[in-house]
Amino acid sequence: MGENMKILFIGGIYPKNKEKEYYSNSKIGLQAAANAWQWNLVEGFEHNLEDSIDILSAVFIPPFPKGYKKPWIDSYFWSHTETSCDYNVSFLNILVIKNFFREINIKRYIKKWIQKHKDQNSVIVVYSPHVPFLKSLKIAKKHRIKTCLIVPDLPQFTGTIYMKNPLYRIAKKLDLKLFKNSLKYIDKFVLFTKGMADKLECNDNYIVVEGIADKSIANYLIEEENNTKTVLYSGTLHARYGIKVVVDAFQHIDDPNYRLIICGDGDSIDYIQERAKVDNRIVFMGVKSRTDVIELQRKSTLLINPRPNNEEFTKYSFPSKTMEYMLSGKPVLCFKLDGIPTEYDDYLIYLDKLDPEAIATKIVEIAELEPEIRKQLGEKSRDYVVENKNKEYQTQRIIRYILENRQNY
């Protein structure tokens, strides 16, 4: 496409050579899916633009002391290409307080960046409705720089694990008010689901981009199967997402050749570990790197995401896990969430209800299909997202939308 546009990408991304450091210091894992999504955006933009983009980041890591071992995150310059100028800001990594540090340091850098690129067709693209990011865009509007916000999740449905903290609840209320007031600094909205538009009150000024398929992890080497039927769940292990029901489902599967592999972190770990002591077919592997998780996905018989469609937030969420699962070339079992477009109905296998016996029945139904039929199901799902949701195509849509003067797209 080769559009002439200079982009400053603001998000929580981190360079690949920092992954080991961040993981080793994290007590509860990192937002691997969010980091992967951001890298897909960066690489997709650069495929379609004449110039490399610059990255300004306040890395998404859990707070000290319960989530992360270090209270202070250092700043550093880096370059993801030969011509890019990237910067990660420093901040005191303590719940709530970290936002003040982030905002101050982000504003400082934006001012310098705008001055440097004032004679170019400059655009600031922000990943996630993080208030320090949004408030910093006031500077951009003063200099008439176009802004675009990518909304993977609505803030009123995030951070629920910290709601027991009274200080956090107060801060969250203020955060939501600041978020709403900061939306006036946004010119363009990229939403994960159409339902988000109502909550954001952005009328028709948005485009829906529910996911980006990373073709580099698409699995085309479907291995020959053995007698073991492996069901994999990787991700957040909160009870509200249905993981306990999947664990209970194995009580209704008598075959000793079945395995349930679970990776991740959340409030259901104790329950999972207790069930694993009783049933050695249940294997809890804890937090794994994205590379390890992708390898496990490829070796599984089928993948499951039991997040039920029984809460309001499902209208405003398209799980990134779904896209990653589909790339594995294996059948994907999940619920039909309100945030999943109908175009996916031919490529996902939907669960009927959040019930152990019902889920067990569906698992066995898919696992006992002829290997060739199951292979065809997985390949059909993989090929759809590779061809229609790849980063080059999806970011091209975003660029065209940003460049258009009219609001609808």
C-alpha cells in the first residue's frame, strides 16, 4: 500500500529480548495475548506504510508486590527496526500510583515526538483505553495531530481481580470518569466488537477489527495422532470463565486415554490442583511462555475455551485466545459469545451449556471423530483466519479508515 504516514504507537508492548526478564520477575504471568496483538499491529502497519513507526510504551505488567517482584520499572530506548526510535517509560509499579508516573513520562515524550515530526502526516495510535495514555493525547489535539484508539476491552470490565482492595475501588471509579472525559481527544475508534460502540457513544465513527491472525504461528504440520486424546485450555484461570466446569467434566469421561492440560493463572488454581491429585489425567502446568503454549496447542487433540455467554461483558469482548486457537489447526470448542461475529459460526464448534456432563459429551464427540475429519475441521478454521484476518489485511483496513475524512467505514 505504501501510504505516507508517520505513526507513534502508544501501548504496553515490550521488545522480544525483554520477555525473559519480565516473565522471570512476574508472579502471576504477563498479558502475552495483548503483547502479541500489539506486535501484529506494529508489523502490519509497517507492511502497509512507507516509513517505520515509533513505539512509546508503558509495559503492561502486574503491580508490585503481589504480582511483580520489582517496585520500579526502568526506562530505556530501543529500536525494533533500523530506523525506528522506540522508548519505554519508567514508573513506580504500585497499584494506582503507577498511572501518575506513566502519564507524566508519556506526555514528555509525546511533546518531543510531535516537535520532531511536525512537518509530517503524523498520527498517534493508542492500544487500549488506559487513562494515562488517553489523557496524554490532550497534547496531540493542541497540535492538531490525528488520534486513533484501539479498544480491546472496555475499562469497566477490567481489573476485577483487584476489586477487593478499597483503594483500588475508589481509584477505579475515578479512572472511569477520567476515561469518559478523555474520549474527546480521540478522532477514530477501532473496536473489537460492534457492541462497544454503544458504551463509548462514538456513534458511527468506528471500525470493527475483532482480531489479527499471526500467520507466523499457523500450524501446517498436523502430527499423526496416538491413542491419547488431549484437551487443552490456556489462559486466565478464573472461575467466572468456566474452567472449573471443564475440570469437573472429566469426572464424566471414563476413558483413561484422555488428558486435560491447563496452563495459566487465576483464582481457580487451588481447585485445579486438588482435582489433579484425584485424577492424574488432569495436568496443571502453571504459567507458560507464549512459545510453549503454542507448541502445546499444536500437539493437542482439541482446544477449549469455556467462557460462558452469561455476563454483560461478553457483548464487548472477542477473546484473542479464539484467534490463536484457530491458528493451531485443531478443532476449537467454545461458547457462542455475543461478541463473536456470525461469520465465525462455520469455523468454531459451539458448546451448548455450561454443565460438566454436557461439556464432557461434546469433548468426547469431537475427540472420537475420525482423525481425518477432525483434521479437516481444524484446517478449515486455520485457513479462514489466515486468509481473512491476517495482520497485513486488518491493518490496511485501519489505515484506510484513519485516512478517510468521513466517519463511517
